[in-house]
Amino acid sequence: HLRGQIRFQPGPAHDVVLRGVYGQRKGVGPSLVLIEPTDNRAGSPIIGGGGTVAAVQNSSRALINRYRLALPNVSLTDPYQVRSNSPTSIDTKTYLANLEYTLDLGGVAVKVLGAYQDGDEFTEDDSDRTELFIATRTIDRRYTQKSLELNVSSTGSGPFQWIVGAFYLDDSVDQFLVSANNPSPTAITLIRDDTFEGKSYAAFGQGTLRVTDSLSLTAGARYTRDEKSGDQFGRDFNGSTRTGSESGTWEEPTYRLGAELQVIPDNLLFASFSRGYKAGGFRFLPTVGANDPDGTYEPEFVKAIEVGSKNQFADRRLTLNLAGFYYDYTDLQFLEIRDQQQIVANIGAATIWGAEIEFAYRTPIGIGIDLSGGYLNAEIDEYIGPNPRFGAVNPANPDINNPANINPGTGFPVNVAGNRLPQSPEWSANVGVNYRWRFADGTTITPQARVSWQSETYFTPFNSDIERQGSFAKVNLSLSWLSANDALSGEIFVNNLTDKATRNYVVNGSGTTGTLYQANYAEPRTWGVRVGARF
């Protein structure tokens, strides 16, 4: 990555900041490995399917056994053994430029924020993750994004502070995909050329009134209009073509009410209530309209309550922050697998509540200790969704114990009300200890040790054993150096000292690979050196 920034002031009331970033990444990209199906919940019900989890899992084991017959020496026990018989690579480039201009009118400031981003990404993927030629995929994606914000705000010291403004966003994505199933000339099972465009317009305002020296009240509102459209052209291996077009517009007001009480200069209490919104959208499945009649997902809404306290003690060497929250979601958006493709879908209703603590203390002799932890209750209240791991049963022969009758894709609808939301561990904690040596010339050397821990988490709303990560702890060590003027820096680090293998996510490889499960693992023990310079 290369980053640059220029700041200049053409006059006493004018301030201009220009920033630029160029980034390039090459490598093998995120890797997936095959894993065993291990769900033994034989009594788990499948709505409308008349079967159980264990019955369908038998088909998964049968498919893995077929793979092992083709490759007798294969082992699925190494989490870092990526299997492939075709190139797997990623090449991305990103260009970003932004402008920040401020005009000081004396008590009022006018600010203009503009940004432009352009990038492209090329990936090659052995999507079956085996040494057999079963499925490959190539994607060429290009995207652009432009944004502009104008806001006017108060800058004085009066009891009422305010800001009003407008925002505009324009983004587009053009994606070309080729998927193949075997080495013959007719292997191309899918060619797709997708184009997506989106525009967002918003007007906003917020004001804070200092009622007394210690009490402040805040109210803010925003009105947003989102417009999205997309076109798809596709061709199957048999030469048939298909096209699809989708568009949608969503308009919503959102707001926030808050209060802050400064009990004493270093102790603050706060509370807020807000309504949030995220625009809906649409998706293209491998067969346009298949198992997705309208091709859209709904906008997401949330009502949020937050309360807490921010505190500093011992001449501000000790920080203690406490917070509690309650989120009530309607049509919560999440990623699911449908027709062998990752798409955005909606969970009808979900409730999240919990608490967080942050503690930090710098001793007089230079030892620093920090601790953060949280409890999270994240429950699905309403969702009946298609689980691709159960496949779609052949209506002429509903025996789901027979893999021949299973057509992985949409899957049986499963009622998961009461399950935990994906990627939501109930407990988490992070502890760090460091010592800062400061030398006479102003340079510092800081060794640091950090331990992080979290309880089990699931990767899908279905909360199956194979789609989960158990509780784990990781240890990171580092030794950093910083020059007196902060211009030069260096660091030696070791992450995941104990080489703990943990999953980032699990996907269902339904379709051309059968019902096989693939997992992406976090980095193993990793060490390295970083150097930096500021000028």
C-alpha cells in the first residue's frame, strides 16, 4: 500500500486536505479446505421434508467416501492443506482519492467532502477443493464509487451546537464470471455478465443543547433515498441464454435521541435511543428467478437502546468504560447459500442485547494493562429458511437417505426460531500487558503480550455442529520501536503463538461437488517484521 496526504491553507479561513491511496494485493486469496460432516443431531426436524439431519448427513458421508475412493491417500485432518488441481489466485488493485475542504465563516464552518474510488479484482478458483477436475471458476470484477457531502456546522462555544448537510453516493460493479465442470470443450456450465448500479441521497441534521453545565440533550434525524438496479446476461453449457433485470427504490427516515450527564469532569453517563435502516436490494441466482420469485431482499430496520458510563481515575491513568445495549431487528440482512451461491437474505426478526466493559491502566513505572470483555445474547425470533445442506428431495422418490434423490440447492425449509445469530459468540474477552521503555533521546521500545478468547460461534442460522467454531484462546506477542519524532517505526511480532487452528466460516459445497463442506481457517502461527516511515 502507498498512502499520501497534502494539507495547505490558501487563506486564513480556508483549509484543504488531499489524500491518496494505492493498494495492490496478489496471492492465492482466501482458501477453503474440505471438512468432515460431523452433525449427529439425529432428531433435528426438517419442515416439509419428513426427514432428519442425520439421514441427510449420511449422503454427505457417502459423497466424501466416493472422493476417498478416487484418491485413496487423501486426508481431511489438516486444516491448512488446500487441495487443488487448477490455479487458485487473486490479483486486486485499488485507487482512492479524497478531498476535504473547510471554510471558516466565524462561528459557522462549511465543509465539503469528496471521494473517488476505483478498483479491479481477478480471481481463479478451484471451487471443488479437490485434486479431481470437478469444478473451476474465474471472476473478473471492476468497481467504481463516487461520493460527495456538504455540511454546515456551528463552531462557537454557545449552549446549542448543530450540523446540517446533504450526502450523495454513486457506485457501480461490473462482474464477468465463467464456471466449468470438466475438462471437455463443453465444460462451461455458466457464463455470466452482471452489472450493478446504486445511488443514495440523504439529508441530515443534528443538534445538541447544553441544558446545564453537566447535562446535554441531543436529537438528530436523517432522510435517505436508495436506488439500485442491475442487469444479467448468462449462457449455459448447452448454448441456452438467459437475461434478467432488477431494480428497486427505498426511502426511509431515521433518527437518534440522546442524553449525556457529566457527573464530574472525568465521569460521564450517557443514554440513547435510535432507529436505523439499511437499504434492500436484489440478487441473481444461477437460474434467474429460480427459488427466488422476486429476486429481492427487504430493507433492514433496527431500534436500538444504549446506556453506559465513561470514567477516568488516578490522574487519568485508569480508564473504565461500561455499556449496555438492546437491539430489536426487523428483516435483519445476512449471507446465506442458495442454489450454490452466496446471497443476501432476511431473518424476519431478531433480538440482540448485552454488555461490554473496557479497562485500561498505566502504572507509574510504565506497565500498561488493558482488558475488554463482553456478553452477547443474540437470538433469532422469526426465520424459516432453506438450508442447502439438506438439499431438495426428488418428489417422485422422497427417500432422503439415498444420495441419488438429493438435489442440493434451495434445500428444505427449516424453522430456526430460538437459535443464535451467525458470528455471535456469547462471551468474549481480550487482555493485554505491555511495558514502555522511554530513552533519553525520546525513542521508545514496547514489548507486548495479548490474549484473546471467545466462546463458541455458529456460521449459519441453522446452528449445526459442522457449521460452528468452538471456544478458543489465542496469544500474540510483539516488540515495537518508535523514534523520537514518530517518523520511523519498527515491529517484530508473532501471532497465534500456540498455532491454534480456528475457522473463520464454513460453506456448503452443494451442487457440482455434492453435499461437501468447506471451511476457511484463520492464519496459523505467523511471525514477521514491520517497518514504517512518516514524512
